[in-house]
Amino acid sequence: MSDVVLVTGAGGCLGAWCVRHLIEDGYGVVAFDISRDDRRLRELLGADALVSVRFVQGDLTDAEALQKALERHEVSWIIHLAALQVPFCRADPPLGARVNVEGSVRVFEAARAARIRHLAYASSIAVYGPASDYDATMVDDGMPKRPRTVYGMTKVANELTAGVYWHDHGVSSVALRPYTVYGVGRDQGLTSEPSLAMAAVARGADAHVSFGGRMQFQWASDVARQFIAAATTPSDGAKVFDLGGPVVDVLEIASIIERIRPGRRVSVGDARLPFAEAFDDSALRREASTVYETPLEEGVRRSIEHYERLFAM
């Protein structure tokens, strides 16, 4: 009997990609989400694969629901991705704190009670401050955490929570801090606009990305595979790793999209995101047996082709 992995936030972009790759790898999957919306899962999984997923609709802050899901489905591993993103935390900070911080505490507590000794969860480069807070272009984990958003603040709290559960209860964890995740399913959040541009071009329309500047782009498929490896490879401690990759200007992303689908126009605005342009992933490279990094142009092309197949259905 294969190990069972519970994915919180399974209906989100990374959650849906994790579900897809877990099924491909032969795991049993429990999809835990407060929403009944399975649109992203349907975009990424065929009908046969979707039938094999065990769905649990539940609220992260409901300790009983989490505990029952872990016990009823004999869960071996947890990938905790559920959270309210930057715009939603900004619109309702108390709700953002409740879902992101209290919800994460509930996940760790449920894991402890179910004797699950290791899990992976999503942090974010939003734990850092803007580029102006740092002297170096490349930011590493030793630099101060100075979040400028409620979302970033909640991620700092979650990293501290993980440390407490390791020291007090021996529950180890690995957190990954993605930057600009792109690909099918990435349709909300501060950095979703490049993915929305890929979708627009796949429909035959022009597109606009409101922000420019240099940053690191990570294909959602790769990030999901990194989370799966982090969740299913036990280790000591409460470890946190920045995801890295080549630093690319948003103008280059626009150029790649236009090159893949000639005749389409992708414009780029003057706004800048409140983050440094690059984060050092050398710690992850020392720790992980594999760092998943599909070349940018290949990831963009595969994303556009996937969108085109969806729109043709």
C-alpha cells in the first residue's frame, strides 16, 4: 500500500501541481481545502487521476477536521500550502493572520497528535524586505527578515512556529520560499500576472504585465516537485530554504512569450515589486539531492501549450 500524503490548499496552484505529481509518483493523496472549487485540479489532472484523489473539505483552523483527516486516511506525510495571499491579507489582516498563522499552528499540532514526525510547508521570500533594505543584490538567509506585508509577517511567524515544534515536540520540517511562480493554475496573487499573460496569449489575445524589473522565476511544476521531495525526505530540525534560479527581467519574459507565439504583444509596466531581485539557494543545493529547475523558455512554452489545450476543450 502506497504512502498517503495530505496536501492542504490542494485547490491552489502549487497544491494542484503537488497532487498531480504525487499521483504520477504513486502516492495516495488527500486533498484538504476549504473550497469546493476543483478547477485547477481539473486543469492539471485527467478524469481518471482526479477520481483517485480523496477530497476533504475543511477549515485549517478546525483542529478536529484536520485530525480526523490525518487519522481516517492514515496519512504518512503532509505538504502544507494553504494560505491567504498578499492581496487577501491586505484586505483583511485579522483573517489573514487567522488562516496563515493559526492555521499553520493547527497543522503542526495535528501532525504532532497523529505522530507524523516530519512535514513540508510553504513560506515565501516575502519574509524579506525590499531591495533598499539590503546592500547586496543577492539576498541570503542570514540577512534580516523585514516583511512589508501582512502576508510576509505571517510567514515569519510560521517559520518561528516550526522551530518551536521541533524543539518542544521533535516534529521536523522543511519550508521553501518561492519567488515568482508561474504556470497553469497561477491565476491569483501579487506575482500571477506573467502567468495570466501566458494564458491570454494562448487565447489569441495580447497581454499586459503591470510590473517590471529583475527577479527569479520558478515553474510551478518544479516548485511542486521540490515540496514533495521536502515532505517525503525526513530530516532533523526546522529548516528553511530560499528557492533561486536565474535572475530575469520581466521584459525578457514578455519577449519569450512573444517569440513562442509570434504576432502576440505583451507589454510591461513601470511598477516594481517590493522585493530584492535575487535570493541565494545555495543552502537548498547543499541539502537537496535534486533541485528542480526547468529552463525558463521551456517552462513558458509548456505552460502556453497547456493553456491552449485547455482552451481547445
